[in-house]
Amino acid sequence: MEGIVESPDPLSSSSPFSPLECTYSITVYLGYGVEIQVKKVNLSKEESLTILELGGTAPELLANETLMSEGQVIRSSTNQVQIHYKSLKQANHGVFSFHYQAFLLSCSFPLSPESGGVTVTDIHPGGQAHFHCDPGFEVRGHEVATCLNTTRPKWSTPEPQCVAVSCGGWIRNASVGRILSPTLPSASNHSSGSNLSCHWLLEAKEGHRLHLHFERVALDEDNDNSTAPLLFDSDLDDIPERGFVSEGMSLYVELTADSSSIPLLLALRYEAFDGEHCYEPYLPHGNFSSSDITFPLGTVVTFSCSPGFIMEQGSGVMECVDPNDPHWNESEPVCRALCGGELTDTVGTVLSPDWPQSYSKGQDCVWQIHVSEDKRIELDIQILNIRHNDILTLFDGHDLTSHVIGQYLGSRERFRVVSGGSEVTIQFQSDPDDSTFILSQGFLIHYREVEPNDTCPALPQIEFGWSSSSHPSLVRGSVLTYQCQPGYDIVGSDIITCQWDLSWSNNPPTCVKIQQCPDPGEVVNGARSVHPESGFAVGTVVRFTCNQGYQLEGPNQISCHGRDTGMPKWSDRSPKCVLKYDPCPNPGVPDNGYQTLYKHSYQAGETLRFFCYEGYELIGEVIINCVPGHPSQWNSPPPFCKAIFPDYCQNLLHSCLLFSSSALAPLSSSLPVSLSVCRWQWKPLFWKSLSHTHSYSPITVESDFNNPLYEAGVSCSQPSGNFTYKLT
């Protein structure tokens, strides 16, 4: 199943010049996901485009327009995807094009239980995972899980656990098996306080005997005395390398402990055999070949040790002898872990001294590993559990002066290290003067020759974010910088480095949805209703107040709003608390002048500018400021306007009389007119709106000249006196 999703053609819609909003839904068969490849995307800031994954508990954002680029591939983990496009533009809408197809989803690979394993037939729907436990352990949970064909494929049951069999028991018809020390929860069922007592009774078939072999023993010692005859007492005897053979068909094993300060490490292997055969040999950390797998009289067995071990104590070959009492003519050998050595095989193992027994104090072991010159060495540190005073060091070279690629102490989960060359040196040192010495597991390292690859492993892209690399390839020293989409916050380290051992310095971070607005800040000389300790989640309303003598400048409250894309934001900016002052009154308008903006009062900090009319000059400050105070005051008195030319009025009077005479001449034949000029004052036409009014009416076309006296509106200091001019 595949197809194309493209932006709509505005001309094909009923209203091509209007906003657009489109939703495309893609659903494939269960068990399949949707893979989308971005072919084209060209959108403006007024357009949004999101790809959502459906089918889960809530829609999940896979991508949006801010992160899309041509060629990008987006995959869903469910069978449903929704593409939503919205444009607020009236015309010239953007374009996009996607190609989609179905792909087969799968369950994640199940984890192997500790002390056990898992076998998977298929990780796709219908496949099964079969869990099993090591001998001496049993499955707690479901042994079989099936990959379910759901919207998001998952295993039918969670991974089980492998737990040690119960403390003690009666084993009938014993053939082959193991006895293990109990785990602490199991031991508590058989103990009082910190004491522990476990009892096993092994019974073989009639005519058979039992052979008991010590695979691993690490028990605390005490001063108890045995009063009954025993085959073996860990307080009195060393661990027998060859094990024990019962005299009859049954064997009784007792494990007692009176302290929980030291872990109990006990692993006993038993096998039954009849009177005409030798028992089946057993070689921990080794193998054997036999001329007859039933081990009758005359059978010859040859032994060999696993990589990392050397054969000690015993012969590499033994034979089943004595027809009256069949037994092996030699003791089984022991494969003991090496303390240092030179290893040249392409694969091998490095173990802590005396593995699997606990190593002792004062060890100083050095291993040198060599492979082909054009190859590298991969170290798989499967187990690392040493004391904090002991050190395991890895050198990238042939001796202890080479570059250190790792130094470890204590415990650590399984990890891998890759060398930079064809040689590696491993050194292990245990503290010889450790007064608090306790038993410890040690370490288990597998190595193998690998092709040169001086890069760290590629990391998957994080959800709702992306990464950028300092180098085209992930070589040693490369730095990955992670960022999250708008509205998401990064959790973890945003910068990780490819280390010398070709491992990353940290796990990739994750991007989580931001559900809080940033702190809007305190208001100076005021208070707010919400404090930072409680956070500013979406929906929070913060109210502001000012101290006495201050007033708010801005909103008295703001609220935190969530957004589908981008981080939550406040509804407005935070206000300020400013000093509260009395205003300055208007100082008045100077004669023959005016103000830029006339108001009855001015707030503290405001300015006022003055001007004079033509023929006058301004004496004083052009601009005065309202200085804050109680009350507020002007910083300077208002200016006044002074006439510039003394004969200005005489010239103006002469012009006015000439104008009056010529204008009224046509009326002299029929209408007597008398014009008396008493005092001349010049005022602007808009004076009435700026200052007090005068008791006159301006001459208009409709005027009927009822008043023989008219004030012309000119005022001068010169000439003095009154003038009368009469027209007839």
C-alpha cells in the first residue's frame, strides 16, 4: 500500500481566496506502520503542517513544518497517521508533497532473564519468544510470549525472571542437576533472624549411586565442630576438586549460615550412575570427548580447557577401570583462570584469577592480546564486579606505557571497548592491604578480532528532537549536540562525545513536552500572587499588586496558555510598578503665543513646548518638564512672547485702512457706513480654541453690519492711543 499526499489546489476550491484547513488520514493493516517521505515542502510563517501518530492513548507528534526537510523519512509505530495543514493566508498558499507506504512493524527484541536466556522465532506478529533458565533456576512468569498483531505490536506477556530453586528439598529419581545457594528472599523463609539452614535429600534409582561435584563454593567460615561423620565439611576441609561419590543411592546435603554479611555462593552438580559404569565426568570451563557416552568399563575420556583457562591438577586423559568397582583411573583435571599471559588467537577470553572462585588479595596480572596488524580488538566486558580498592585497566598498545582507554573499579553493567590498534594490554591489580577484604565475583571479558572501524555506533534520532554532529563521521572526539522541537524540553545531557574506547559519554537525551510557562519575574516595588516554588503550569493566573505610593503600568494579571506547537506562553507582558505622583497643572498660554498640546494637567515626566506668533520672539524656556513630586512641579516658569519690530502696528494699520476703504467703496452710494477704530489687537483665527474668548463676532458674508463699531483683532504696543476713521 502506497500513495501520494499533496497540498490542495486553491483554484479548485469554492473560495480560492480564503484561509485553508485540510486533514488527511492514512490507515494501513494491523501489524503495519506508515512510512512517509517528504518530497517537497515550502510554507510561510502563516501556515502550519503537522504529522500525528494515532492509535495510542493520545496522538503523538511525529513532525511539524519547522523540522521538515526534503528527503526526510518519518515512520510511525502504529498503523494510523494523520496529516493536518492549516493556512491563515487569503491567497498564495504554500505547497507540500509526501509519499507514503506501509512497512511491517515488529515487537521489540525481548530481554534475556538473568541466569537464563531467550530464543525468538520471529519478532513480527505471530512470532514467539521462548524463555529458559540455567540449571538450578526456574522460570517465574510465562515461558512463552507471542508477538501480538495490534495497532502497536507488543508481546503478549512481560519477560519472566529466573529465580533459584527453593532452599532445600527432596529430589527423587535424581539423574543430573544442580543444587544452588538460595537467594535472600528464599532464605528468609528458612531462617530466623540472620540464620539460615537448608537441607537437600538426593535419591537416585535403585542400584545407582550419586556423584557430587563442586562447581562453585564461597562460604563464610566459623568455629562449629562436627559431631557426626561427614563426607565434607567446609569448615574443616578444602574443596575437593574431584568431588564425592555416595556409598549408596542417596546423598544428604546441608547448608547452614549464621551471617548475612557475606554472600553465599554455592553450586553443586550431581549425576547418577549405575554399578557397571563410571559416572559422567565434569570439567567446569572445559570440554571432554569420550569413546562411549554411557561410560562403560574401558571408556577413555580426553579433556581440554576453554579459552582463558589453563589445565591443572590431573591428567588430560583418564579411563574407566576395575570391573568389580568401576571408577576413573585419574582425577578430573581443573581448568583455572590465568593470571596474565600472551594471547594471539583471533577470539579468546580473559578472566579474573581463580575464576569462577573469588580472586585473592595482592594480585597483579597482565594480559597482552595481539591480532593482525590491520585489524582491531573488540573487548566485550560481560561481567565486572570487583572491589572498590581493586583496579582493572585497559591499555591501547603492547605495554603498560600505552594510552589508557579505560580504568574501572567496583561494579558496572555489560559494555564494549574497541581498540585503536591491533594490540591491547589488560592489567588487574587487587589491593594486598585491604583490611575489609570480602569475596567478589571478579570479571569476565571476551575478545575478538574485528575490522577497523574507528567510529562510535550510530545513535537513533530522538523523538521530538534532532541532533547535529561536529564531524561527518562519528570518529573519536566527535560531539553530538541535541536540540528539541519548540515546546519540548531536553532531559539528560544535550552534548555527548565519542570517547577513545568508541563508546558514547552518555545516553542520548529525551525530549518531553513543556507544560509550564517560564518565570515571568518579580515586579519591583510590588508583589505577585504565585511564587516560583509552585511552578507556572498551563492555566496558572498571576496577579500583580504595587506597594503604597506606586501604581501598575500594564495588566494587573497574566495567564499561562498552552499551545499545540511551541512552548506555553503568557497572555501579556508583566507589568511595572511606577511611582504615583500628582500631575502638574497647565501653566497657561502666553499672550501672542501657543502650546504644542493643550491639556488641563500633565503627568510627571511629561514635557510642554511653547511657540510665539509671527512678529514675536519667545523669552524663557522653550520646553519645560513636569518634575515628579508631591505635588509635581514644572522645572521652569512658562515663557512670554515679546514684539520684534516697533513700527509693526503702524504698517499693519495703514494696510488695514487701505483695504477697508477699497472694500467698502462700492457701498458708499447707497449705504452710509461708519467704522470707528479704537484699539488694534492681532489674534489668530484659532485663538478661541486655545484661550479665553472675546465678545466679538467675526464678519461673515451673512453679516448685516448692525454694529457700527468692530474690533479688528490687532494689538500692538505702538502706536498708542485710539484711532477713529469714518467712511461716508
